[in-house]
Amino acid sequence: MTPMSRIRLAPVVLASAFIAGCAIAPSDAEVSAKAAQVMKASFRDAGQAKLDRLDQDETQRLCSRYAGKELPKDVAVLVERQNLATIKYPADGHLIGDWKNGEKIAQEGRGKQFSDDPKGPVGANCYACHQLAPNELSYGTIGPSLYRFGKLRGFTDETRRYVWGKIYNPEAFAACSLMPRFGHNGILTEQQIRDVVALVMDPASPINQ
């Protein structure tokens, strides 16, 4: 073999080595398993925050798999259908509570962190993602503004039922939503959800002024 022949073969050899290296790259399942292992090794029980918070249900697993990617339509339909089936409406049919209590819950961010007292107040921290009343000086913009929600959507039973479901389990209406599943995960009680629904839907609420 001439020196020139060896020079010409070099790129082929390098390419073959590169392809061989790519062929043994870890699969998505292996990467996920390794990530879970690292997380469980890095976290520890602290107060009410236990290691079971790292355990994902099917919805969380699917949404993690497609994080940063376009969610396939069939996956979105599956996620929404499964979560819609989990929504529990009040047995007595009453969806509206006290908007004044709802406002306190919406402004309260404590409740489920490791440093919080399990017997203390639990809030929804709504203002961190949504505009609520027009007099708020600071609010998040991750979620849409809720200002005048009831006035714009209509104070109907259908809209109240939608708001209840959205608070209980938002994955039922928008797959891989960033909004917490307040009812499904037991963050808020049934009465607390009633009160937050009232904040959004009561004509007297500051949201609808």
C-alpha cells in the first residue's frame, strides 16, 4: 500500500470509528434510568417532602419523555383523556364557595415545601403564574391573565364546571400543562377548590370588577 493510499483511507477509518461510537450511545430509557438514579442519590427525606415525590406517574413520564420536543397529537389525546377521568366533582353539586377565602388561597404560597408546617395553611400560589386583580403590582406571566375571567367567559354552570376541572387537574384540558394538579395530587381540599372557583367566577370577586 502506498503512502497516498493510506492517507486516502484515513478518513474512512475515522468515520467508521465515529459510527461505531454512535452505535453504542445509551438509549433514552438508559439515560432516564441513570437520571433517576442520580436524583434519588442526591435527594433525601426532609420534613413532609419524601423521596416518593421523585416517583412519576404515567402522565409525568410521558411529559418528561417529550420535554423540549413537540408533543405528538396521539400522546396529547391520551394524556388528556386519562386525566379527564380522574376529575372528581363535589357530590352535592356545589362548585362555588367564598371568594374571599379563595383570594387568600390564591395569594398563599406555603404548604407543601419541606420547610412548611404540615398543619399550617396550604395555598395555590396562583399569583405566581397569573394576573388576578387589576390592583396587583407583581404577578407571574407563565399562565394567562385571569382578570375578568368570569365576566368575559360568562357566569354559567358550564364555565364554573370547567374552572373546577381546570383547578382539579389541568392535564385534562392541556396535556403537559405547567399548572399543578391541585385536586388530583391532594394539594387543595374540595372546599378550597370551591373557594378558588368563587374567586374566578363570582361576579363580586375583584377578578371580575
